[in-house]
Amino acid sequence: MKNKRNNSNRSKSNNFSRLSIFQPNRYRFRKTCPLSSKGAPIVDYKNIKLLKRYVSENGKILPSRITNISQKKQRELSLSIKRARNLALI
């Protein structure tokens, strides 16, 4: 009986060492950019349906860490949102 307990404790310690915060992360959890993939919609100030998806209820532009958009597309998106606001499309 005693040997079984020791074996189970060893397996738990091995699993813990694999998931330790001090070791480098081997798993990638980031999603791909929805605007950079193949067949993605074009970011344009006239495409209001697309722009409204990336604006909050208060009218603020959502950050890229929430929307998973690449930095290049985030800059294009913010510029087109600002242009649409300026022309009173949004």
C-alpha cells in the first residue's frame, strides 16, 4: 500500500515540474489575426459594419490584446475608425 502512494506522489511532482512557471512556455495560445488571414475583409473607413465590431459601446477603439489583431492591422483599423468618425459615418 505504501508503495502505491509514493508512486502517485511522484507522478504529481512530475506533472508539476512540467507546468512550472519557471520553465519556458512550450505551448502557444495566441490566435491568428482575423484581419490578416486569407479571405479577410478589407479594412476601410467605408466598411462601417466591420468598424463597429472593433469599437466599444462608449465609442472607444478596442485594444489589440482583446481583439487578437496584429499591430499592423490595428494601426490601419484605428486610422479608418478615426476617419469614419470625422466624416460622421460612425
